[in-house]
Amino acid sequence: QKEVEQNSGPLSVPEGAIASLNCTYSDRGSQSFFWYRQYSGKSPELIMFIYSNGDKEDGRFTAQLNKASQYVSLLIRDSQPSDSATYLCAVTSTDKLIFGTGTRLQVFP
Amino acid sequence: EPEVTQTPSHQVTQMGQEVILRCVPISNHLYFYWYRQILGQKVEFLVSFYNNEISEKSEIFDDQFSVERPDGSNFTLKIRSTKLEDSAMYFCAGRGGSNQPQHFGDGTRLSIL
């Protein structure tokens, strides 16, 4: 059974701080890695994707991938209250996405 | 920015009835998917669809489920005889070519009574 593991949280950070979200996956054949943001009752919204080892930055978001350790992370700099949501890690297995349970992030003013 | 559109947003149905959930993918997308999310649980893959046929399906996608893309635009998920445990959010997703990420529609909340 291919799995994606995330700490369910909540992760509470003050406004302006860096939020660090982590994810591990079991399938060494996974090639693509995604972070989605999901507000309560809404659909997953793509935040970042990464395919190669290392870091990928987009605005306040940085995705980090370490395939040897089967580890993906998302850093959110200058966290805002509007970033409060559940962050879903997803990896590809064949063509489909396997999701983790998500980490709930709370950013307090 | 183009979006994946799903209708209806909420469907309430009696157990045993058939439901059809509809999706209009982004026009240049080639690969289509259905996922579901039971309240409080993770998003689960149901089925992928490419070139007018199913590419892969999960154990959840049994004989009660079917998909089709009848007119080259709408992509539908049919559940023939709904069960209480089919109550969930159903998300349609699509993507373009290789290495393109999947984009999700707003979802249909299916409630089986």
C-alpha cells in the first residue's frame, strides 16, 4: 500500500513567521510531488509542484524534495492569517495522485 | 484563468438512486480524473481517463461507477445505485501534457439519505 504521511497538526505559527510543513512517502517510484492548500469545505488548490531534488521557490513558498530520504517539505515565509488552511501533500503513483491526510496550519495575528 | 467547472455543487439523493456528477474540464486538458473525499478523511483517487477510455481505477471504483466523456467537453461520473457510504465530496481534476499538475474543480457534495 503506497502511503503519504503528514503530521495532522494543528501547526500554530504567529503572523510573519516561517511555517514548515513536512511529508514522507513510501513509493520510491514517485516522480512528481505536489502541495495543495484546502480551505474547509473547498477543493484542493495547487500551491507548488516539484520534480527534482533540491529547492523550488515561488514567492513566499519554497518546496524542498529529497528523494533519497523520501521527504518533501513546504516552507511558507511571512505567514499570514489567510494562509490558515489544511495543506495536502500529494505524490504521483503511475498517473494518479496519492494524498496525505493534510496538516492544518493556523496563523495567529 | 480557466477553471474546471463541476455541477451540481450539492446533490441530495435517496439511497439506491442513480446520480450523475458533471465536470467541464479546462479546454486544453487531456487527462481527467475523479477523486472523492469523505468528510474528515483524505482525498482518494477513483479513476483516470485519457483518450476516451479509463486508464486506471481504484478498488473503490466498482461496477456501480462509470465515467464517460460523451461530447468531448463534459466528463461525467455516474453512480448507478447509491449507498450511504457514497456520501462524500467528489472532485473532478484535469491536466495537460506530461509533467503538468492536476487542477481540481470546486467539487460536488453528494449526500445519500
